[in-house]
Amino acid sequence: MGDLILAIDSGTTSTRALAFTLEGEIVAVSQHPITQHFPKPGWVEHDAAEIWALTDQAVREVMARVGDRVHAIGLTNQRETIVFWSRRTGQPLSPAIVWQDRRTADACASLREAGHEAEVQALTGLLLDPYFSGTKIGWALENWPDVKAAADSGDLAIGTVESWLLWNLSGGTAHLTDATNASRTLLMDLARAEWSPHMLDLLGVPAAALPAIAPTAGLLAETHRYGRPLMIAGLAGDQQSATIGQGCDAPGMAKCTYGTGIFMLANAGPTPPVSRNRLLSTFLSSAPRAYALEGSIFVGGNAVKWLRDGLGILDTASESEALARSVPDSGGVTFVPAFAGLGAPHWQPHARGLLTGLTGGTTRAHIVRATLEAMGQQTADLIDAFRADGVTPSTLRVDGGMVANEWLCQDIADATGLLVERPRSIETTGLGAAMLAAVGTGLFPDLAAAGAAMVHADRSFEPAGSADARAARRAAWRRAVTQTLVGL
């Protein structure tokens, strides 16, 4: 039996393979960037064939380094991105529609105006927003003839990215998803963890094209692509996987991931939570069964990427930390990075970014600092909503590529007034998938035991500054958000 777990982490901007020890240490990693396509304003697409090819390449590169030490595979993925392929050929029938895509904003508005949102939230835990997969599927069936023809002939397979990768890993023998990913489609009955006939009918989605819903941990499928049979024994969407990888195995424990977007989840225990503040209820794990309350922000690291690639005021993303430190404050500049609308708690898909407070004395350092401060202020918006829904974290565990920036971690603590904890390894998304696979193959009895062995803290950031200073910053942020929403 091997002594490593291979985690596949297929994200929005890259796909990677990581080999973890049972103590949570990374011994090998391979990563490849994924091309994002923007065919129209508000549209975001991926090439599903590229995702698979690069994922397969990353796995082979890690396997070449660790050989027969791999015991099992865990798989985690960007959620809500939807893939359409042929059961007969195994080839994609269209581009994959990415979670950031807003092409179904009008369809979601029509459903809201028809009075469906309350029943949708009660059944699925979600709101009617183009972020989720269900309306994307309806759009594809109406607008892409190859997808519609495959559905009519029974040849269509639909799935989020983990389903697509699992199909390829298993040689087309497994068409599966898990409840964490299914709970992000607008199609799953959250309490029952089953596809909802009512939602399938409402959104016009053919049940025959959907994958079966499997547990997050267990003997799910087998791959023969890498020299010997290997079990795929863990499945979870990236934010649930990161929550698991942060050891949030008890109700009330919360984490926030700072990647392409910003995603905060709090363990809510074995019963689906109900939000009155436009947060989401979502499935967290079946090992044991748990749900989460979630707040989703669409733009995190993408804002820094825009500073680098769009404006050209950064040479590298890492340069942002030194620039933020080089000025005492943002010079009155506030940046609301609503490039793809505003997520929780506003849920305004038509909102667009706003940079306000500019003067003749504004420098690139002020703009960079304001961009990083927006991460803390958006997080504080979520914390306010969580508290209003009765969840009051005393500590926020953070992860994702952005938290390598220690100035940012401190600013998040200052903006929220919470103790911020960063793990020793910020690869918590892959770690969560590895933990699920370890539980799925019986190496640990449950996720609490896996977390005790594999999750390790790095350092903490205590909130600094006065309550008055924090309140003043919050007021400036709220004024800017109000300006962003004017006229919508």
C-alpha cells in the first residue's frame, strides 16, 4: 500500500496535482495554467479538452516523481463551471461555461420576477443568480445546436468539472458528481441530497444527461491510466474541500479562501442552515454529513491580476505587498472590484467596478493598497451577514494564494476585528481532497481524525487599530458600494 495521497485540484486559472503524506506535507506538485476565454462582455469560457489534457499531464508529472507510493486519488474542482460532452465519443460538444459567466443574468431576473426565488432558496439553499450551473445548462440547450441534438438523441453528458475529469480518469465508466458540487447547480434538493424533479422541470434540464450523486468519500471509481489501478476515493468542490483542509470539522468553525474569488464557509452541522441575509446554504461533507453557510465574492485575486495585466502598474502580483506598505493609507481611494457583478450579500450581477476618491496626488501605491483593502472590506461584509444569520466566528482561518501576502492577512484582521489564522500549507483545497480520499479508503475513520493528523497552523494575525478607525473605513467602503449600485 502506498503512503501518499494524490490530490487533483482543477481550479479556474490553473490545474494541478499534489502528492500529500498522511501528515499533510506536500512531496511533489505539478501545475499548469488554464486559458480563460472572454468571447463577449460578461461571458467566460474554458476549453474542457484543455482542462483534461493539462490535468492528465500534471498527474503524470507527479507520478513520475513519486512512483508507486500513491495509495489513492482525491479530486477537487472549480465549482459551477459546466461541461457538455458526448457519451459516445467522450469529446466536448461546446465550450465549458465558467462560474464567473453572467450570460444568464436576464434569465435569472425573469425567474425572480415570476416569484420563484423563495421556493428555489428553500429547496436548494441558493439564490437565482447566473453564478450557478442550472441556468447555464438551460442556455446551452437553447443556444448550442450540438448540445441540444445530443440531448434529443440521449448522447449528452452534463457535469461540473469533477464529473468531466472523473469520466476521463475512469475511461468513460463513471459519470458521477458529489453532493458538494451538485448543491451548486440549482438542481439539487439540499435536504435530500438528490436531484430535484421540480428544479429540473423549472430550468428545463434533462435528468438523463446528469451524473449520479455520490458520497464525498468512498470507493467511487477506478483509473488505470497511471501504471496500476488506483481508486478515486474523494470528491468535493474547491471551497468545501478548502473548508475540510482547514480542519473546520465542528459547527461554527469558519474559513475564507482568497483565490480568483473570495469564499467564506462556516460549518453549520448536520442540518441545512437557513439564511435571511442572502447567504447560501450548501453541502459540506458526507464524512460525516454536514452542511455549511457560505458567502461568495466574485473578485479577489483577479483584481490584483487586473492591476498587473490590465493596467500594467504591477510587474508581479507579489509586488503588491511592498507597495501597500509604502504608503500609510490609501489616500482616500476606495476600489469596489465588481468586474463580474457583486456577490454576497448584495447579489447584483449587473454591478460593475468603481474606483473612487482619486486626486492629483493619487499614486499607483494608493490604488494597489485600495485594491488589497477591498479584500478585507468584502470579507467584513460577509462577517456582518454571517453574524446577522446567527453565526459568529471568533477566528477566521484563511487560505488561498493571496494569503502569502502578510500585509493582506493583517488588513483582513483589522477590517473584520477577528483573529486571522493562516495554515502552514496554503494548499488547503488539495489537502481537503487528500483528506477525503484518505477517509474514503479507510486510512482515517473520519475527517476529524484526518484533520488531527494532516492540518497544521502557521501563524496568527491579531486585529490592530481602534474601533473608530475600523468604523470609518467601513463607512467609506459602504459609500463606495452604494455608488456602485446607483442606477441598477
